[in-house]
Amino acid sequence: MCGIIGVLGNHEVAPLLVESLKRLEYRGYDSAGIATVNEGRLDRRRAVGKLVNLSDLLVHEPLAGKAGIGHTRWATHGAATTVNAHPHRSGPVAVVHNGIIENFRELRAELARAGIAPETQTDTETVALMTRLFIDRGLSVREAAVATLQKLEGAFALLWLFEGEDDLMIAARKGSPLAIGHGEGEMFVGSDAIALSPFTDRITYLAEGDYAFVSRAGVEIFDAGGRRANRDETRIDLSSTRVEKAGYKHFMAKEIAEQPVVLGDALRHYLRPEGVNLPAELDFSGLERLTLVACGTAFYACSVAKYWFEQLAGLPCEIDVASEFRYREPPLPAKSYAVFVSQSGETADTLAALRYCTEKVQKTIAVVNVPTSSIAREADLALPILAGVEVGVASTKAFTCQLLALAVMALKAGIDRGHLSPDQLAGHLETLRALPGLMNAALSTSDEIAKLAGQLAEAQDILFLGRGPMYPLALEGALKLKEISYIHAEGYASGELKHGPIALIDRMVPVIVLAPHDRLFDKTVSNMQEVMARHGKVLLITDGKGIATAAEGTWASLRLPEVAEPFAPILYALPAQLLAYHTAIAKGTDVDQPRNLAKSVTVE
């Protein structure tokens, strides 16, 4: 989602702001801008499209100043135009914003009664206009910002800069993350540690409802009630925020290739020779239900895990999309856990669902990639997936690491509930430990997939089929393909094919079948034969046994190494990702920053 950066420095800030915004490109955006204060004068530059357009503008119309704010905007209210781009300004006030001001129409009506009309279509502009109104009524800039905050409804991260104030930024957060960076005679504000890492490794995360007055001498933080607040300063590992392609053409390609390594790191963290390594307070023995909540790719990870928890532990498991869960207000047994899965740990709907479950369930558990994120901090227990920084908007290594963390949880649940014998547990642990090596073998199919992708790129519709835990993987494979290639794709449970989707089958619709040679293989092959009988173009992804018995008559087949049940989805995720990647390359789309999408969705 939108990226925010602010610098009170000792050097010209315009190039620093732009460089930091480049580190936030992974969040997704469609316009960008900066504002600075130079010798008391506030000015700004904005441009639509990629940051290179803003950089070009600054060459011809440079901005001087050692205090400034910057923003990459993902459009919500109002189209992606220069007028709607941030920073927004009204007189002496400039502001950048991540989130949504839900009551902006009411605020516009109040401003209209005061004779003030908006110039943009955005909700954010009302923040600048309202702050200016309070200043015109005699309030100081600090008082005006606080008075404005008290009128705002919604979720937001806000950063103000003021004319005549070259040693002041005002920051506030409610629902969207914001962090303060500490330097030597310099101070910084950013959406996340990645934005701040070029400047400092000392970070203070604002808590929910906080606002802060930032000067070069330090920061004063106040809570939602206006009371002075002390927030811990933490040191971040700068190596963990490194954003580099490491010789790959795209971040997505790098992140697909990193999966054997990061999964190996996660395995070393979560497995011990004697068994799983999870906190002792994570006890599944007396639970009546487990609730899994997430969005997008993380939701499909939860959908796979449902099979594991129910099969390995006999634990009833409910899964839900966070945006639906929070509004249907489901009843929750007291003897239950709620698990919230999010790569960023800042997903707005998932965070809201977590807050709904707090004090309603026995324990809330976060499965996240960012241990300092809001979801991690607010959950009773946070389990890191240890994927490292993921820049590509289409999640790859975070997905497989989420699956691993959930698999380990399912194994512990099986132990706690007496559903797994020591021998069964040992077999499952052996399967998990073998996965990094199997993943390396799966990655070797990349060149073969690239050749198939040329034909897939010509399709208008593509179907994915799977059974059991491969069904949610079919959904994830279809999601990956539409995210970055813009080809319409759908995933279906293989057995549901005859209940409607088979009507879509013809010679022009490729059907990708995810079918390890497991106990459900013959059933899946029967459904595949139904497709082929109707001249469907089948790509079968299976192992050596599967190819030997079922590849005849298919358009193409991909051979993966054999993997024991039930953890095949972790391995089969890789060819699904490679299919999406190479098809997008064949179509010439923007792989790392697909249109209309954002990496971290911090608004509803």
C-alpha cells in the first residue's frame, strides 16, 4: 500500500526521499511526490506513474531543503493523477497519508460551511484543509494537527510538514503502521523499517492511536488520550531489510529461487532432533476448534492447513477471509485458538479480525514475516515464518514458509491430542526435512516451464485442478497467474469439475492438473480424463509414478520428485509460481509490480 517517508536531516533531503521511496516501490503505487521546507518556504513536486517520472521532474524543477516528506500513492479515492497525488497541501500545511479517512465527506461539508472547497477527489486533502482551518483560527501547528486528529475516523498513518517549520514533522497512526527512526542530529519517519534502513537501525514503532512531534533533537510521543507515552526503541538487523535483486531480472525470480534456503532456515528454527520446537504454552490438547483467518495468498495457506489440522490432529478447523470474518461476528468457543496469517503483519482486515477475537478465545496466534508488525505485537503469541524480505507483490517464499509454520503447528496439535504416534511424527518430520532438497529439484523445471509459458500466454482463460490439500493450491496457482499475467484463471476441486466448470472446457482453455501420486491420484486422473475427452488441453504436474501411469494424451507434463503425504502442496507451490512467472514474462507484464495491486494492504 502507500509508502511514507519523512526526513529532518543535515543534508539536502530530496534525493534521500526519492531513494527511500524506491525501497517502498514493492508496496505498490501509481503516483509519487515529495515536499520540502527550504528557508521557511514549503514547496512540493508530484508525478504520476513510476518514480523515474518524479526523478525526471526534479531534474528540471529541483527542490532544496533539509526537511521533507515523501509518498508513493496507491489510489483509493480519486484517479491516479498529479492533482490527486500526495503530498497534499493547503496553505502552510503539507500532508502524506496511508489509509482511508472514512468520514471525509462529513469533513468536506464542515469545511464548505467555512468557505473552504477541495481541489482534489481524495480523502487525504481534507486532513490538510482541516489543519489549515484550525491554524487560521489561531491554533499552533501542533494544536491544529491534534485537533484535526480528533475529527478523523478510519485507518491512517499521517505525516505533516509545515511552512516556516524546518525542524518539525508531526506523525500519527491509527490502523496503519508508522515508525520513527533515530539518527545523530537527524530524525526520520517511515512506513516500515525498509524505508528507514538507509538512515538508521534505531527504530521506535508508534502504537495504535499514537501521535508524535518529531524534531532533530528527538521525538515526543503521546497516546490516543493525549498522555505522554514511552515507546521502546529497538535495533533492527539491517541485513534483514536489504532489498536487492542479486543478479536476477526480477525480485519474484529471486524469491522463488530462495525458497530452498529460507525453508531450510525455518526448518532449523522449528524442528529439533527430538521433535517440533514450539512454545510450551501452545497446547492444543483441550481445544474444541481452531479458527484460521487471513487474506489472499495467506488465506490459501490456511486452506491447505485446514486439511493438516483435521487429518493429523483431529482438530475441527474453520477458515475465513478476514474481511468477511470481522463483519459476520462469528461465535467463538472459549476453548479455541484463533490464528492470523499475514506476510506483512499489517493487513488491515486481518488486524481487525484479530482485535475482534481478543478476549473471546483462549489464545490469539500470529503467523507473520515481520516480528515487529502490528499483528505480531497484538497477538498473544507470534510465530515468525522467517522468509526474509519479500519484495515481489505476488507472494512466493512467504507462502511456502507460511505453509511450513502451519504444518509444524499441525504436527504439535497431533502430538498434544494423541493423534500421532512417535513413528508417525518421525515420518512427517523426515518429509519436512527433505523439502529443501526436493525444492531444488523442482526449480530445475524452470526452463521447461518457460517453453510451455509461450502457449499459456496466448490463452484467455486457464483452469487449475487439485484434490485434497492440492485443491487450495489450485486456487493459489490461479491467483498467482492472474496477479501477474492478467490472464483470467480459476482453481477448482477436481471432483467439482462435473458440477459446472466442465462447461468451460474446449481446445482453447488450458487445464493445469496438480496431482502427486497419492491416495487421491486415481480420482484426480479420472477428472482429468473427463477434460481430455472434451479436447481439453491438459498440463499434468505430478511425480515419476504419475507420469508413468497418466501422462499419455496430455498436452504436456512436468515431473516433480516424489514427496510423502500430506505436505506435497509445499513442493508443488514452486511449479505453480514458475508457471505464473514465465507466463507473465511471455506476455511482457510488470512481474514485480502488477497493475492495481499492493504488497501490503493496510486499508479495507
